Amino acid sequence: MSDIIVIGGGVAGVSVAACLAPHARVTLLENEKSLAYHASGRSAAMFIRDYGNASVKALNAASADHHHHADGGVLSRRGMMLVARADRGEAFRADATALGLGEITLAEAASLWPILNPDTVVHAAYRPDAYDLDTDLLIQNYARRARGAGATFVTGAPVTAIARSGQGWRVTAGGQDHTADIIVNAAGAWADEIARMAGAAPLGITPYRRSMARIAAPGGLDTSGWPFVEGAGEESWYAKPDAGALIVSPAEEERVDPHDAWADDMVLAEGLARYEKMVIHPVTRMLANWAGLRSFAPDRTLVIGPDAHMPGFHWLAGQGGYGFQTAPAASQLAADLITGAAPSLDAATIAALSPARFS
């Protein structure tokens, strides 16, 4: 028997297991044969402190020190640039303000991103303190810490039943029964399904597909020092250097059911066309493509804390596109609320993240 069962082996589940393991007997159950298979394994992997709403930004700020320093740190400077056509000026200014970017000249922008098309790009803004986040290293660090403190990880174990067992829970996963006093629902796109299985009310956690393409380095150039670049406004795109190539996303949000996602060819083509208008080198070939699911609560704020009506059932879900960058603070808050420790986040932020807001 465990004290706590964590359902989900993405960054949320692995990080909260690491935070809880020094205080309790923890078992983590993951449907797939490896950790971080779905959304966590398909992230654009950036840390941008001003990305997200007020609650997300509070989690970002509280996570920054961990990302920079814990276990040697997982961040490396990348920089972020926003670009826009003449007709996207209003969206450009709104996005630049929200993301904390300062406007730069087109000459400065081209020095940072030499494929910029001066015939179409009219606006540019930049901030240097945006970072690549080594997602694999972060997962490994948390998994090592969790296992070192005694946590058990069970992979290839899809959850098929959850039932009350006395004052606790019995979870059937991979044909085996596991019992515990507390469940942490860190199941990502499947969070509402896990809630229903446990008899808790779903909160409207909805997965949205986001597609990605890896393309050959434009013009054969060295992309390693280029910033993360985003097109302003909705229905846009973003691009980021990746292993000598470039990854480009159409930045779509297509509502889907939970599943092992794959890229939509037409959506990719449309996104790459939007990207091509802003650069001087056409896309010559696509090296690979994939998709992931970004799961949001109805108010697009993470859900962290005890279920308002189901004792012993805790949520760590609805990370959207912020899962990795908020993981240190989000998992620590979830663990603090379970163990009774005093959270470091302010009361207003904790209330904004609580599942009770949906009651």
C-alpha cells in the first residue's frame, strides 16, 4: 500500500512525485511504457517568464530559481523575437506588451534572425531573457529525486478502474490493484476521464492539438544562435532552432478528444505558408512532424489542489502550454497542500488555481 498514488507520468506527475516522496510512500502510475510520452515529450521547451495569465506568471516567477540553479539548471539563453506585418500592428503591440518585449529596428531584427523578409516584416520586438528549457533533463532530475526518496514508478499501466476503499482508494492499473489514501490526478489530457472514473465531477479540462514540423536549416545557415521567433496575433506561427534545423509550428488550437496526437497535414501546410511569407528562404523539405495536446481548464488557468467535493482526490492538471515552465512551483504547491506545509505562493494565487473555483 502507498500513501499517495500519482496518476500520470508527464512533467506534472513526475515533479509532484519528487516533491511528495520525502514525506510519504508514493506510487506513480503511467499508461505508456516510458515517462513524458505525450504532451511532455512534445513541448516547444521554452521558459518565458511573462508567458501566460497572472496566475501562470506567478508560477513562472516562483519556478525561475529552480530552473536556473537546481541540479545545475536546465536553462540556456535563447532570446525571443516577435515579428508582424503592417496589418498586424495592433496585435503586435498587444503581444509585445504582454510578453515584455521591447521594439527593435528591422536592421536589429535581421541581425538576430538573418532570414527575416524586409518586404513583409514591418514590426519587430525582442527580449534577451527567454530560455531553452531542457525538458528531458528536468524529467530525469525529478525522476531521480523521486526514486531516490523511495517513490515507485509503474509504467505501461493504464488505469482501468478507481474505487473507494474504506477511507482511501483502490486503483486498478495494468491489471494490478494499488491502494492509497490520496490520489493526485496529473493525467494531462485524460484528467477529466480519471476524475469520472473516481466519481469526481469533471472540471472541463479540454485537450487541444498543436502541430510541429522540423525543417532543414533555411539556406543551409547555422541556426544555433537564432532566437525563438513568433508571429504576432492569432492564427500565426512560431519557429525555434532545433538540433541544427528549425522547428516551425502553425500554433493551432484544435479541440480534440484525448489521444496519441499526430500532426494535421493541411494545418502544417497553412502554418508553414504563414511562416514563409516572413522569411527570405522557402521551405525546401520537412524532416519530421508531430503533434502534442495542450490541455486547458475553461478559464485557461492551471488546476492545483484538493477536489472541492471528493475527499482524498487532488488535481494537478490544466497546464496548457505552461507545464514545464511552471512545474517546480506547481508541483511544490500541490505537495504543500497535500502535506499541510505552508505554501510560498500568495493566497490570491492559490485561490485562483484551486479546483474550488469551479464549485
